[in-house]
Amino acid sequence: MLMILMLLYAVILAAIAWYLLSHQTKPFLTFTQPSTPLAQAMGLTGYSLIVAAVLSLVSAFVNIVNLALVALVLGAAIMGLFALSFTRYL
């Protein structure tokens, strides 16, 4: 069961990372084109989420609960920090 949930979590993280990375020069939410600092924050967050997704995949196949917990906390922290920093660009 843990393996399936971690695989699903990795897919969700990868999808969010792909969206952030692909919309650095395209319209993003209410912005017609993100400013340079916002695009950089989106890039950093996207690559960080890819790292968290890979960590989630590893934890799914190795089946170590502590590694899965680290992957969950890392993904949540990355998205939380992006959400907090996003308010600067509104």
C-alpha cells in the first residue's frame, strides 16, 4: 500500500514540477508572463520537486518508511516555501 501511495505522490510532484518548469515563459495563473524573479523561483521549485519525486520513487521501491517520511516532508516544505515566496510577486 505504501508503494502505491508513494508512486502516486511522485507522479503528482513530477506533474507540478513539469507545470512550473514549462510555464516560466508562458502565462502562469494571473500573470501574462512571469517576471524574472518569479520565473527563477518557479525554476528552482520545479527542479527541487523533481529531486523530491525521485526520492519518493526510491522510497517506494526500497520500502523504507523513514525515507518515505523524508520525501513527504521535503515535498511539502518545498511547496510551502514556494507558496510563501509567491506572495511577493502578487
